Amino acid sequence: MGRALYAHTILIMTLRPMKIGFLFNHDCIHQVSHTAPIICELVALGQDVTVITSTPAQEAHVRRTIAPCMDRVRFVRIDIGPVSRAINVVAQAVVPFRRIANLRENVDLFRQFDALVVPETTSALLKSHFNLDIRLIYFPHGAGDRSIGFRDVTRFFDLVLLPGTKTRDRMLDRQLIRPGRHAVVGYPKFDTVDMTRRPRLFDNDRPTVLYNPHFDPVLSSWWDMGMDVLEWFARQDDYNLIFAPHVMLFRRRLHTSVEHRRVRLRRMIPERLRNLSHVRIDTGSQNSVDMTYVLAADIYLGDASSQVYEWIARPRPCIFLNSHHARWQGNPSYAHWNMGQVIDSVSELPHALAVAWDRQHEFAPRQQAAFSETFHTVPGETAAHRAAREIVYFLSQDKSRPP
């Protein structure tokens, strides 16, 4: 019997539904779409699911995503106490204090569940520091190449669900995941998106460029090139520009990278750049996380964001800004830079744009290959369904817990 059929057999034999919590503990909504689609599939398999959120915006986004099964899911809002809120005013500039405090102050709530499903690694603190004995299931939010996605903290998770073989192989190489404790299921976010859609955002027929810088104080092009990029697009009339950075870039003024030991203060965007008919600036709306801009644009301009892998679902030109003078060739943390032109200054941007479509024949095969390695797909079956099946199978088979 195949593993999938065996999972269903185990489910039928289960004496009680598993109590599974989906935890969304972040400042923004960008992580929600990576795990929320799994919820309705688990409900359909007879599981007892609770959604735990730390902000109203996260809860609203989850409710939109799981509308068909929302009436069969319990919602719980978590928050921190007054002392932690006071500390957070200062501490949030350096560490994600509120997220950590939410974990520490709600351990008793989390203890009620058989498992927690999370799209981030901060939740590993529940095991490593807060002594919570629970099965943690991790699904990375995004499918990018940055080294921060391949850290030792991954080993704290009991089950790791992965979008494709690229991430799996790199994690196996670093011994971050174990046989029987991981599964390649695909990318549930794609289940929620009409990939044939082509939103029209400008009243002209110019090519549209999506500039999507990351927030990392070292890897992001925003810090040293971003304003020059915006100014260049403001002056010209050959292209439209969508400026939609990672939603965390404009969430705070001060950005700290523990990994790269760098702190930087974000500049404000002049108001005159916000009122141009051919430039759209969006620093964190729903459109920034639901692939509206990815589907609307013709050329991708970026640096370290995993969103480029969503972009190549429909192969199109990519240009990458090497603002930090990285020696990127052969470095797996920059694998996505092989999918387009890499430029070292904004002065090179006009030429790179001019030849972008002429050179796309060089990069299209690389993009197609990268997409296949990054995202597992099975015709006629959703990634969310595969993920739900793997979760039920794992929890049913885990002999470390009583039935």
C-alpha cells in the first residue's frame, strides 16, 4: 500500500481527532498564506483545528483564506501583558521581543494541543527555552536561498514540510532534517492564487517593472541603491514601476541583522515620488503578499527576496542588484541570481532593462529548471492536501505520544 493510502487508513482507525493548532505569531500577514491553506484540508480529514493569531490583521487574512471551512475552526487571539508591552517599546528595535513574549506567556494554551503548525522558526523557543513538550511542525514561509533559512534551529522541529527538492536537499546536506521527519509537499500558497490572472494597474501599455527589495541590512539593495532606483524611474517615461518591498522593510525604521551584525536606519520616501502616474508605491498592503504585483509586472528587479521564485512560475526577465559586492557565483545562498542579469550599480540599470527581453532566452531554461527543483507539483492534487495528509500520517505514526 502506498504511503498516501496508508495515511488515510491510519486516519480512519484513529480513536480521536488530533488537536492541531496553527500559530501565526508575527507583526505582518505575509506568512499566513504559506500554512493557512492546509487548515481546511485537515478539517476535511476530521481533525480538530484551532487558529491562533497575534494580530487582528493576521486573523482577518486567515479567515479570508479558509472561508469554506471557517465555521468548523476555532479562533484564539494571543497577546502579551502590560510589563512585556512596556519592554517591547524599546526592545523591538533589536529583537522580535513581542513574538518571543507571546510564546513565553501562552505556553499553557499551547500545551492543550497535540501539535502546532508554524511558518517560522522563532516558535522553536517553545522547546529550546520554554520547556514545552509538544510536536512542532514547520513549513517555511517562502522558498528562497538565504542562509538564514538553513540554520541549526530547524532541528528542533518534529516534522518539516518542504516546497520542493531544492530546499530538502540543502537541509539534508546540513543534517537539519531526518528521514521520516520531513516531507516534500509543494507550495500551498499557489493553491490560493489564480496564476492566469494579469492585473492591469496602469493606464498605459508600457512594460511594468516590479522592484522588490528585501529588508536585510546587508543583503537588501534598498539601503545603498533604493532611492536612486526610485529617482531613475521617476525621471523616465519608458517603464511603469511597482515598488513593493518585503513587507517588513517599512514596518520599522531601525533594522538589525543578528546574522550579519549590522544595524541600519531606513530612509523615508519623499512624497513627490508617491504621486506619479507611472510609479506605484506599496509598502505593505494585501497586494504585496497575494501575488498581485508578481502577476501584473513584466520585469523583476530585486536582490534577496524569495518572492523571485513565485515570479518564475511564469518565466520572465529578472535583474538583481548586487549592492553589497557579493561574490555570489557558486554560492547556494545566491542561487536565484543565476536566473537573470546581475548588476553592480544603478547606472547599469537602463541597459539591463533595454536588453532584458532579448536576453530572456538565456535565462528561461534556468528559471524553468529552478522552478521544478523549488516547487513539487502533482497534477490534480493541491499542495495543501498533501501537507494535511503528511501531518495526519506523522501524528498517527508518532509512537512517542499516547493515543
